[in-house]
Amino acid sequence: MNNKVLDQDVPQLTKIYQNLVENSMTNLTFTNLKYKELIDETSKYTALFGFLLSCFGIIFNILSFQTAKFLGKYNTAVYFIRTLAIWDTSSIFIDGIVDLGGRFFGIPVTDYSCKNFYLHQWATGYVANFHLVSLVFDRFLAIKKPIWYRSGNHMWYAYLLSIISFSIGYGSCIPTLFVFGVLFLLFAFFGFLHLYNSAHFQLILFFNGYFIKYLKTHSKKSQTSNERTMVIMLATVSFTFLIFTLTCGILCLILFQIDTSTEMGRSEENLVLVLLQIPSVMNSSLNFVFFYLSGKGYRVAFHNLVKSYFK
């Protein structure tokens, strides 16, 4: 009798079990779908933030370019500030306006011109970072070799550094046009982490440490006002560069851990790619703000620029 009852209950229990499994799968699918929608929405509005920041960044770099004219006589420091503003604007336009703007407005440029896009994206970023390093190196020379630095016109070495940065930046990226698949990913990974971040990171870290030591060991009386202002200004900018670069490196490592074989993975990849652009855009957009906040001489120069428009 008991066996007969059990035999009758088996189909019902099986049906109940199947319903539970189906409901569980439905709930799981629904949860995954909501999570994917959340990631996609986050990516979209993060891209919008980067796009808007880029618009302000272009304005800031124009102001930085113009303010440099009022910093004093035209020398290597003024030259590097102005060229940095030019290359930062180029980097912002590609990273923020074209890439992030395209992602927000549904026009993903990378879909139809991927390799050419990455060529200019990486190259302009490298040249911009190289000019920041050059500006910091120029101040290092002014402190380390003051007599030589003030003894004459040294614009030749500034022009030489610009040529070298452009040659290395574009020359090292041209191979991306001819490599595919895993080789392209390996090139992107090691190139981005080492050539574009690690090398500049190490140089900036070294110079920043020297500047901090210089400010501590030299009294204010032994430093001219312009000299101290420039050192503090560049120490601030280079410190923020280290933070933005380190953030990019961490996000790059996360990016290569994502499984892109699923829809969820591709959404996560897109979010990380968008987040990866934000520190880069901030690094190229906010130099004017950091210059203004940390440099008294720079504030005076900017105020003179504003006054010149109302004369």
C-alpha cells in the first residue's frame, strides 16, 4: 500500500521539482538581466561624464596655452607648457569627444576604424605624457644646473625632445596596424603598461621626489618666487599624474581578467573600457586647474590674461 502511494507521488514530486528549477532559473536570468542593464546604464552615463569633462578640458587647455604667454619671457618652460596643452587637447579629443562621446551617443568609432583609432589614441597620449615629463625635466635642469640653464637660449633641446616624443609615440604604435589577435592584445597590454605608463610613472616619481627634497632642504629666501612657484606647481601636477596613471594600470589589469565570451562579460568589458578613459581624460583636462591652484605666479599670469581681454 505504501509503495503504491509513493509511486503515485513520484510524478507530482518530479513536477514540483521541475517547477522549482524553472522558477530558480527564471529568477537567476532576471537577476542577470537587471545586472547587465545596470552595467550598461553605468557605462553610458560614465561615458557622458567623460565627454562633458573633455569639453571643459579643451577649454582649460586653451586657457593654459594662452596663460603661458604671461608667465615671463619665452623659454623652455613656457614652450613645454604650451605644447603640453596642445597634445593634451589632442588626447582629450580622441579619448573623450570621439571615444566616450561615441559610446554615449551610440556611435562607437572603434567598430569601424579600430586599429587607426588605437594608433592615434595611444600615440597622442604618449606624446602628451612625454611633454609633461619634459616640463618636469626642464625644471629639474633649472634646479640642478642653474648657471647653465640661465646662461643662454636652450630652445634647441626643447625642440629635440618634442621630435623624440613624437617619433617614439607614433613609431612605436605603427606596428599595431600590422598585428592581429593575441599578438595585438599582448602588444596593447605590455605597451600600455610599460611604454605609456610605467616609463613615465618612474620618471615622474623620481623628479617628484627630488622636488620635495629640494623644497625641504632649501629655504624660501634662497629660492626666487617664480622658481618656488614652478616647483610647487609641477610637484602637484606630477603627483596627480601618478595617481591617474596608477588607476589606469589597475583598470588595465582588471580588463584582461574579464571573460568576454558572454553578453555579461562584454558589458563588463565595456564598463571597464569606459572607466579606463576617465583617469586619462582627467589627466589631460585638469592641468590648468592644478597649475592655477598650486602656483601663485600662474594665478597672476592668468589674471593678466583676463585683464588683457577687457582693455
